[in-house]
Amino acid sequence: MSPPAANQSGGRSRRRAQVAFDRRELDAILSLYGRQVAGGEWRDYAIDHLEDRAVFSVFRRASEAPLYRIEKHPQLAQRQGAYMIVGMGGQILKRGRDLAMALRILEPKRLRLIG
């Protein structure tokens, strides 16, 4: 009787690659985050890299549920766009193929004086 066959990968378990934000995407997200922190609106964030998506969550306080989630879903890139902004209640606020355009929904409204 022969010994049990070893794992094909040399004993290491196979893991699928995780989805992550690239440097350009993180620059855009962290630029918005910095402006919101300076304005006193946001205070904390978390980044999750999962098998099917990457998520940047924004918090008013670390102990609360996220105010917003900025998600990257590469498998949806050809359909609705890879980027999605999700609100606190789980509602999708914006979808798109361009991250900068999707992030505009989170920009603070600027007041203009007419005079």
C-alpha cells in the first residue's frame, strides 16, 4: 500500500488572490478622507482585502458601524462598474467605472455666496 498523496502545491494550501486597491485608488480615497477628517466629519477608517472585493470603510467613531463603504468589485467592471459607494443602511449611493466620479458623492457641498 502506498502512502497518501501529498498536496499538489508542495504541502502549502492554495489561496486565491485577494482584491486590493492600487496606489492611484488609495491616493484618491485618502485625499477625500483627509479633507473629511480636517472638516471634523470622519475620524477612523478600515481597509479589507477580500477574495471578491476590496473595501474601504469610513467611521465617525471607531465603535460605530461605518458611515460609508467604498468598494471595488473587479468582476462587476464590465457591467455596472467596479466601484460602489454604500451608505450606512446598506443602500448603494453610487456605482461607476471611474473611482473619482464615484467619490464625488461623498464630497462636502460647497456653499457659494451670491452678491
